[in-house]
Amino acid sequence: MADVAAFVNNVQLGSGSRPRVLSLVELVPSAVDRLRVEADLTLRPWTVTQELSDPHDLADEIEENRYEALFVEADFVLEETFAAAPTLRFVGVCRGDHGHVDVDAAEARGVTVVYTPRRNANAVAELTLLLMLNLLRPVREASAFVTAGLWTDPVAGYTEFRGVELSSQTVGIIGLGAIGARTAALLQPFGCPVLVTDPALLNAEVKALGCTPVPLAELLTNATLLAVHCPATPETRGLIDAEALAKLPHGARMDAA
């Protein structure tokens, strides 16, 4: 869900009249109401249709209906889409990155592209915490054991599915952006030390979030739980390779978001 009504107000569309907008994103009712005040809105969320648009078909639809603005979340908007849809002036990407939209092609044709960093940072951080707890405690296996009626020995459930307390772990976070910072905040009540590597932040900024700034090599040799929250860029690709994983303590666990 995303409140994207302000997008239309912030971009000068070409028709001079009410812009035609196609949203392939599920919007909260208040956003729909606001958009319909400013524009002619066609709402067809991919989460409802359970389908992603073919880029060529999407271009044909945009051109046929003279859409000037497009909102996407999971659909791809490629160079051929922009080439075949000259009416398109604006693309709003309702997610934390715009990797599935050809931004260079959009810029070449004067199409504005915006995206929504932090939109689901809290949800992803909560999922990260859930994955950490599941790595430390075999909840799924224990549930299956009980569901299958295998807990006939009263001792077995306690001896076979013992977990590890999160408070006993040293968490290493690579990347303290929106998701990493929220993950660090959610970890605070558990009382586990949190080591952070993020070259974009000052040490004081990391410490202000209750974390300890360390170089990557030190983080890898000390973290028993590793969380990777940096975007996929030329600088970060290959950051966690076989050599890096070999530095982790024996039995260390890792999740990534």
C-alpha cells in the first residue's frame, strides 16, 4: 500500500487537463479518493489480478488509453515500454528501489521516475527478526513434530528442539539504512550486542542507534548472527563471498533482506 496521490500534484503533465493515471498498485482508500479528485484513475492492482503485465502489452495499453502517469510495484517498465508509449510522463514506483524500471530510458524521454524508500522498512525489519528467531529456535520442525503426532515421549520434545537465546548472540548488521536501522532498534530489547559496518555513516551516527561501529573484517570474525541490509550495487556485489563467510565463527547464522 502506498499513499501516492501527491505524485500527480508534483509533476507537470502534458495534456493540460485532468491527467489519466493507471495504477497497477493497491492503494489505500484515502489515496484513491485524493487521486480521483486530481485525475482520471484506472485501478488494477497486480495483487488483485495476480498477474504482472507484459512490458509490450503495457506499452500498448498506455498508448491506447493515453495514460500520462503510471504507478507500479512489481511490474517491469522497460526501454521498449517507454519507446512505445510517448504519452507517458511519470512513473511512480511504490517500493524501496527502482531496479525494475529502466530509469535511463525514462530520462532520455523526459519521463519522471520516483520511488518510495523506507516504504516497507519496518515490515522487512520485523521479518528479519522473525528469521533470526527461527534460526535460533526450530519452531517449524517442532510444530511438524507435534502435528504429526510424534510427541509420544514426554522428554523428546525438550531434548530434540532446544533453542538458543537471542540475547546470547552477537548480531552483525551490514548496512544501517532504513531497514538495518529499524532492525537494530527491534533488537535492543533482547539485549544482544549489535556490531555495524556501514561506510556511509559516521561512528557517532551508528553509536546513536545503540550499535558498535566496526570494520567489516572485525564484524565477520565476531558475529554469530549476520544480517545483510545493503542494496545490490556494483560496490556491494560479491561483498559476502566464500572468503567472507569463512571468517564467521563456527555455527554462525545468516539472513539477508
